[in-house]
Amino acid sequence: MHIEFSSAPPAPDAVLAFTVEKDGLARLATTLVDTSALDLLKAAARASRFEGEAGAIVETFVDHDGAARRLLLIGAGAGGEMEYEKAGGALTGRLLTSGVAQVSVDFDGAGASPKAVARFAGAAAQRSWRHDIYRTKLPEKSKPTLTSIVLHNAPDGSEAAWAPQKALTEGLELTRTLVAEPPNVIYPESFVAKVLADVEGLGLEVTVLGEEEMHALG
């Protein structure tokens, strides 16, 4: 999953998601859609009894030049890091196989801290991991389509906070892949080769123990 921070407005027809903290629906404001679209989204939320609970999602469509534009609200609960993390995972879970390739997320006025935004992005990326390489008969509608999440109006410091989360996410992806591969693909030699390839350029020193070294260590 590609995570990007952007100061530019999303494309006019972009799929948009707005973060809303608990009981914050009435305060939701944005410049990314017009008033009529925002009012429709709020009405859909009220009809769905959406109150901003962490991980809750409301989805609706509005007209944009004769085409349907998808809008979503994502609940962030009390606004803490864990609640935003849950919201990020929920967003990817909702859109991963939806046919949507990219979604723009607006944090304007949500009150999220830089670390909360980073946790949101980390969970969104981690939730996208799948190991479908051997699933040759996967139905078309079950295949992942979401590849990019663009974050707008994130608070200052969010990109810096994202750096360690990005490293953690990449480490999780490597670990999951190593565990998921069958033993005829990942065995001691190929395990080492995969790890060395993935950590190349990171400044890590990797020690590979052979049979003799392991015997010496007991």
C-alpha cells in the first residue's frame, strides 16, 4: 500500500473519506466537497445512526458532473492513537476489494495528533497485506484494487511520525511473507536470501549462522 501526504487538493472526482471523532458529526466541515454533498453525507450518517465510533463507517454517493462520486465517513472515537489506528484498518477493510484504486483522506478539523495520523496510516497499510500469489482461481471481485491512500490536511509533524510506522509496516510485511510461504519456497538458504535482499541499504549487519556455528553455541 502506498501512503502519501499531500498539500494539494484531491482530484475533483476522487474518492474521499473524512475522519470524524465521537459526536463530532455536527462540527464536520471541509473545503473538499460542496455544501450539498456534505449535507447529504451527514444525512446518510444520521440515518445510519453513525456517531463517530472508532472504526464505524458510513458510505454514500453524490453526483459529480453526472457521475457517482463515493464519499465516506470514518469514526475515530475519542480521537486517541488507538482509535485512529482502528479507523485506518477499517477504511482499508472497506475499500480493499471495492474497485477503488485510490482514496483521499481528509483530517481537517478532526483534532488528530501527528502520531494518531501515523497510526492511522500504518493500520491502513498493514490491513492491505494479502498473500494471494498461489490463489489462481480467485474471483475478480475478490482481488484487491486499493493501492494508494493520500492523506490531506494532516497536522504538522505527521510525516515525521509516519517514518517509524512505515518501517514497522515494512517489517511486518516481510515477516508475514516469510511465515506464509510454503517450505519448498522458504527454506534456510532462501530465507537468508530474502532477508538480506529486504534489508539491503538499511545499514544493518546480518550474521548468518551455519550448522557448525550453531553447534558451537550449543
